[in-house]
Amino acid sequence: GDLAQVTAASKDISVRHSKVARGTADLRHGAAMDEATLDAALSAGRDAVAAEAERGVRVVCIGEVGIGNTTSAAAVLAALTGADASECCGRGTGLDDAGLAHKVQTVREAIQLHQHAVAAQPLTNNSDELRQQTREALRCV
């Protein structure tokens, strides 16, 4: 499903739809998104928090909806910590053993491809949702 299908459960909850791209590229073969898309995602997060602050909101909960975000998060974690992909990958939404093995291999391939760039620009190889969450978190600080 698409996040655009999500609606608020009550009038006291705000849901903002801020899609900046239709998915991301396969991080095993290149950057998941370009710098312009990164900037758009980070700006969307900043704008969302700013709008809530203007409403007088004092607490912001950051989350995401989607499949595959734990793979990119595991790749960033493994790259930044030097941990093996198997230590950073979990079953996510309920992967079986074969799915988990594929996820671990995907993270290993991504780290191999991006190892030269990850330390300098870890967000370049991450998902749109995580970028927006990062911008929102930075705004809250």
C-alpha cells in the first residue's frame, strides 16, 4: 500500500502525505536516491514538524509505513558500525529463513558497493521514509 492511503483516526491526530518519489532504487546497484530527492525528503520532514509546531503541538511521533525500510536501515547500521550484516538484519515483517538470508545478502552487497561513500554520506543510500524521519528528528532537537 501507499502511505497516501493512511488517514487520521481522530481530529486530534495529523497525518501528512509528503511523497517525494515513487520508491527508491535498488541500493545493491547504486544510490537509492539522488541528492535532490534527499533534499526534498529532508525538507518534507522539516516542513511537517514546523506545521505541527505552529499548531501548538508539543510532541511529535515519527514513524514510517512500508516494506524494505529495515533493509536500508540495517545497511546503514552495518556500514557505520562495521558489524556484519547478519548482526544488523532482522525478520522485519515476518521473513522466513530464506527471506532473512536474502536480506543479509542484500545488505552485504550494498555495503560492498557503497563502502567508499557510506561514511561520508550515509543518508545517500537510505530510504525516503528514513530521510523524512531524520529531518523531523533534527527539527525537533
